[in-house]
Amino acid sequence: MPRFALVLTLLLALGACSSTPPTPIPAPTSSSTRPPDEQVHISIGDSYATGFGPNGTAESFAQLVARQSNLKLINLACNGATSADLASKPACGPDAGGKTQLDAAVDALRTRKTALITVVIGGNDLAPCALSQQPLECATRTVADIQTNVAGTLTELREAAPNVKIVGLTYPDVFLGAWVNPSFPNGKNLAKLSVTMFQDFNTRIAAQYARFGAKFADVTSSTGGYGALTELTQDPKYGQIPASVAKVCTLTYFCDRTDVHPTPAGHQAIAEAVTAASR
């Protein structure tokens, strides 16, 4: 099976695990007497940006980035959002105003002093392909659609604010956790394949952001991806395992709960990757 086709299958599973959109917990409403020079961080995307996880909604990387950068967060992300939803479905959070994520973001760019936009999207797009009679063909078409939708989003953001700092980000290689997750009989093989699979996929996504002068935070790398699986460490729960597997077990809930979302430590790692990319 071609490597790119296989990574689409893996990402299909990633999307399927996060496609149900629970109602997000809204952040505190912004003050009508905001300081005139207040700078904002606009966040658009899916459940990675909202902070949703197996225990409900908690602090996300977007909140961490905004707080650490002394920025007011305008978080428009929605649990379960796809790349098409950015321009077609209502945004979430108190700043949405009934608009789509894209329209609300453009509105904020034109009316607020914006220091940063973060975009995390694509993980949920592939979920419908799980029910397709030809899942690989479906996934191939879907990735092309993701690229088109991301390009459309970035085009409008750039038209509204040509010089604003934009950081796109990818996802952890949660499938490294299949090495120790008993739900996967061939987990070690899946983990091994996922290393190059995510690298191929992320290269394509990063190139799309680069076309629009946006930065790219390779969260796969910062959460343990691409590491040699021959480098072992002693994990307190799983014993001697590859260091990259141990890292993704700490930073996501995939190893023991088969949940793709980040732990609090994972959101901190993502925040650090975004901050580093935005410099």
C-alpha cells in the first residue's frame, strides 16, 4: 500500500475519534470596556483548540498561548469541526456572534488589534470515509478538499490582514501509542508505519501554510513523532518501550483510553510548539 494512502487511513481513524461535537464550555465574555490597545489571539479549529477531552473541556493550548503572550483570546473553535465548517457553520464561543469561524475571524481582524491567529483543522474531515465502500479513494479526495478549504480560509485571512502572524498546526502521532494499547493486535507495526506516514502528511500540510506566508507548528515532532523506535526508555506503567511512545503516552490519552486528545501536559507542549513557530 502506498505510504500516503496508508497515512490517510491512519488519519481517518484520528478523525473518527473526534468527530462528535459536544457543546463547548464558553469562555468568559469579553468586556465592553476593553483597553484600547488590547491585542488579541484569534483561534479557529476543532476540539484541540477548545480543550475538549475524555474528562470534558479543560484549558487548551490556545488559552495557554494567549495567557503566556499576554493576549486576549478570541476562541472561535468548535468540537468536531471540519475544514469546510470553518466557512459554513456557526462558530462557537462568546465572540461568535452567529457567524462562521472564518467570518468571525475576519471581523475580529478588521476591528481588533490582532497579534496572532492559530489554525488547527483537518482531523475530523476524514471520518465519513470510514463508512465508504472505497475508503482510500474517499480519503484521497478528502485530503484534496482539506487543502482547498485551508487555502480558502488563509486567502480570506490574508486579505483582511496581510501581515498578521498565522500559525497552522498539525496533530500528535497518537498511533505511536498503539505500541502499548491492547486494542491494536498489530500495534507495533502500526506505530512503526505511522512515523513516516505522519511525516509525509505533515509535509503536504506545511507546504499549504507556507504558500500564504504562515508559520507551521509541527506538533507531531514536538509530541514525540519521527523518533527512532529503537531508542528505549523505562516507562513506569509500560516498562521498557521506545522513548517516542512513552512521550506520546504522557502527552495524549491514546495509550490507555484510545482517545486522541492531549493531556494537560500535551496542551502545554503544543503551546510551546506554537510559540516557537510564531517567533
